[in-house]
Amino acid sequence: MTSFDHHRRPLVVGIGGTTRAASSTERALGFALRGAEAAGANTRLFGGTFLHCLPHYAPEHSERTDEQLELIEAVRHADALIIATPGYHGGVSGLVKNALDTLEELRADERPYLDGRAVGCIVTAYGWQAAGSVLTSLRSIVHALRGWPTPFGAGINTLETRFDSVDTCSDAKVVDQLAIVGQQAAQFALAFNAHRATSPNASGNSIQHAQPARLLHAV
């Protein structure tokens, strides 16, 4: 991808959820994606049910399932992402982490991993301590994948906030916070793609000759 149409709507891909249908995590992600749409983006959601279909990522095996390929191709063409995870035992859930590990397949792309993409981060947790620590951990993972965490990230304490349906949240302030995450992801994508479309040396990778790192080598 070396040329860009800065008049098109950017694509923001959402990744997140749990094995439980209608989880607070996935519903929070939905609010953020609607914020991205309001800011001018198209969106695509990979929720908990889809993530649960992904096999454990094994970098030593070359075969990939249809679901893995679907996720890889969607992120490859994404202009920004929003990642939502529950806080499990002080860390990102295995379900979400496995999806992110699968993005190792983007290592040799012109835009390796999440290079050149804003990434909104959302954490739901049963208490404030886990919400804060897991949000920091998720941002570190995004950095390792060469993504740009949006300035605003949302930590949601589900002891205090309920998502009773896809469209309802008990706290209007949380709705606003999730919208900001989506808006910032979309706005970065619009600005970054416009810059690359008008740059005389526009390219999918800002460091032309750098060799992509191998993040998942076994030791």
C-alpha cells in the first residue's frame, strides 16, 4: 500500500471481548467504534465470539485458519485500531493477547505490524487497580507492535458501570470517554493518511530499510 486517497473514509478495526456473549468489554468497544464512525470512519468489529474461534498462534507453523487470515487481512488494510480487553489477574486476557500475537504475520509487510496506525485502548475490570495496570500493559503491547496508542485511553470499573444492552450504559461520562477513544483513532487515521497522500516520498513504511523485528522467537 503505497498510495492513499485522503478523501476516502478510513477503516478502524475493533478487536476485543470475552468468551461470554454480550460482555461489557465488547459493548464498550462498540461505543468506541460508534465514536470512530461519528468522526468519519468505517469500522469492523472482531468480537469475543470470533476471537474464541482463533487457534493458539504458533509461529513455527505456516498454516493459518480462515479466521486467522480474515483477522490478518483486516488489520493489514486498517488505518487505525481499537483494542478492548478485560483485566484478568492483572493482565490482558489470553483471548485478546492471542489475537494480537497472530499479527506477527504482518512482520514482513510494507507497514510491519501496526506501523503508522493509531490504536485506541480500552480496559474493563472489576476494580480501579486492575483497570489502570492493564491499560498500561496494553499500551506497552501496542508500542511493541509499533502502533501509536491514542492519547486518551479508557479504563472502566465494572463495579460502578453497567452495560445493560448494546446501546445503553449506566454512566454518561463513560460513554463520552469511549467516544473520545474512537474519535482520536479516526482523526489520527484521517490526518496521517492525508499527510502520506500528499507527501512526495509517501510510502507504507517510514523507515525504508529497517529490518522488521521478530517478536515471537522462542527462547
